[in-house]
Amino acid sequence: MALNSFLIALALVVLVQGASFGQDERVRYDNYSVYKVKFETSEQRSLLKKLVEDRENFRLWQEAQDELHLMITPSALGELETVIRKTNSSAKLFISNVQELIDLEEEANIKASRDGSFGWTKYNSLAEIYAWLDEILVAYPAITESFILGQSYEGRTIRGIKISYKSNNPGVFIESNIHAREWITSATATWLINEFLTSTDELVRDLAQNHDWYIVPVLNVDGFAYSHEKDRMWRKTRQPSDISSCVGVDPNRNYDSHWMENGGASSDPCAEDYGGPNPFSEPEVQALADFVSSNKDKINVLLAFHSYSQLLLSPYGHTEEEFPPNFDDMMEVAKAFGDAVESLPYGTVYRYGSSSGILYPASGATIDWAYNEQGVEISYTIEFRDTGRYGFILPPVHIIPNAEEALVGIVALLDKCEELGYLKLK
């Protein structure tokens, strides 16, 4: 971004206050902006990432091999400009006011809630999702079964639903909303549940009836509730730290698989990717691990829903120097997903590769633990829409298109898994 553009931006916000946070108020992000910062070298990346150590002014939204997405307070634009100069990198504004997007999302949610029904024209709260699950279980008692993973740090129940039309099906496990602010994930997971039970489309019926589905709509229940009630941009769990006033752990860095290796998570409790004081320190992560471990002989495929970036990511996350033995197969499966999604009228493009290869080291993640420690040979993180226009605050109008893409992609993914022999009963 040209320096004069930075000066204009600074002039526009010089008298504007940043986020406010009262005891009984929601965190606000008035005039917080989000920039795509492009870099070429590891030295540039290192200097740019030092900015997010100042958590009051900088938040890392997304990271790739040559790009960072940074949310910035109005008062910190000058510091960003200085670092851009120093590193000879470039920046482009893509969200000028984060709070405006949050307000528009809230307005859409309120409008869609007026009739009191559950649906996919809004983002539903944890209480609404659980009430709807109860209705589903009553309406389809022969096909659905409730399961409980455990309790969160704050005592909330972590719930899942199993959908099974017949015995001797391969199993697909879906983890959703491990990161609190990624609301599109639970919206997509609940839409899929509804489709598996109600669709009359022959392709969907075949998909639903010939696989057993284990779906956890919201894993990080405390963080998800907090993101609805207090801070829309909250990512982590809500367990306090023994060594810091900062709260929460990145649950997708807390699994006991190459935990904290190769810079794949932070040891700073204030960081968004804090791996925790030890593996499985978070009860939510331990609960999912216990369930998957107890049912691993029934699970052929594990999919972890995330946003944003439009990516399909496979193990390994802890290193880009090594590849899983069946990496070529996983890339073939990922290509099938991407091709199917792109064939829809929306034309959405997904890239694919290993977590560390496409993005950055990310150790202690769900998919690596499932693959490395539980023998789930097909294990992916799916990063949903978009690539930065809205980021985490994807308008509700995108819910159904995103979910349709996920459905078509999963159909193709499982078809390719069947072709390659990954859906045999264990």
C-alpha cells in the first residue's frame, strides 16, 4: 500500500476511539481495520509477526506463506506504516471498519429471528442449536442418537449427534467451531445435519444413508457462547491461565501430537495460537480425544470445519520437510473436493495441500492427532469461505451457499475415498 494512502487513513481516524469494553457491554471494534500484508522473506515475516505481540493494537486473523491478515486499532496505523517501510513489504486494506460488519451481521440475525424459528438465514446461538438438536432427536428417533463428549471448563455440555440409517457403514466424524469466532462452521454443520435427514435429492440420500455421521456442531462451547455474548472476535477457550491474566488456549494447538514443535504454537498465554501449559490442558479437547479414541474403529474420515481461506489442509502441520505415507492419496481426495466445489455456479476455488506446506507450522491440531495417534488415514481441516472480503464476519447470506459447497465437496471427497479403498470397515 502506498505511504500516502496510510497518511490518508491516519487522518481519517485520528480522533476516533478504538474498542470499548464495559463490564456489562460487548467488546466493540469501531474503526478497527484489517490489512493484507504481503511479504517475501522469513525475515520480513518475523518482523511483521512481532506486531501481534502487542495484542492491544494488533490481532492476527490469518497467516499464509507470503501473507498476513492483521486487524489493527486506529491508533496503531502509524506503527504498521513504519514496519511496512522497514521491511519493504506491502499492505492492502480489505476491511475498513470491523464493527460495521459486526453490526450488519447482528441486524441480519435479529431480522431472521423475528419468527422464532431455527434456520440458516442467521447465525444461531449455542442455546438455539441445542434446542434444535433436541427437536431433531425427537423427530428422527430411529436414525439419530445423541452423544455427549463431556463438560467444558465453564460447565457447559459438549454435545454431538450420530446419524445412522443402517449398520455396517463407514464412519465420518465432523468437528466444528473449535475456534469460537468461526460461526460459519456450526451453521454449515447444522445445515448438513438437516440435509442428511430431510433431503429428497438422490445424491444426498445416498450420502446420508451409506455413512455413519458423528457431528459435533460446537466443540468450543465456552468460547462460542462468549463470542455471541461478549466478544465477536474471540477465538480461544475460556480457561484462565495460571501464569498470566490472559484467558484461554487455542484448542487446535492443544492435542498431544507433536505439541509445540517447530514453532507450531505459541508459549505466550496472550497469543491467539497459545498451545496451553500442556497437551490436553483444555477439557474440551480432552473430551473430543476421549470420544474419538473410544470410537476410532468406527471412524474412517475426520473433517475439522474452520474458516476462513477456502483451503483443504491435510497432515502434517508440524513439519513441511516430511509427508504422510499416503499423502498422494490425500491430495487426490482433496482435488476431488476442490473440483466439485468449483463446478458449482458460485465458482468458489479451494486450494489444497498440507497444513505446513500451504500455511505455516501448526502443531497439536485435531487432524494431526487423529492421523498420527488414532490411525484415521483421511483427516482434513476444511477452511470455508471467504478469502478476506469479510473474513470471520461472513454475512449470513453466505451460509447456505457455503453449506451447499461443503455438501458437494464432501460427496466427491467420500466417492474418491471409496475408490481408493479408505471406506472399508475396520
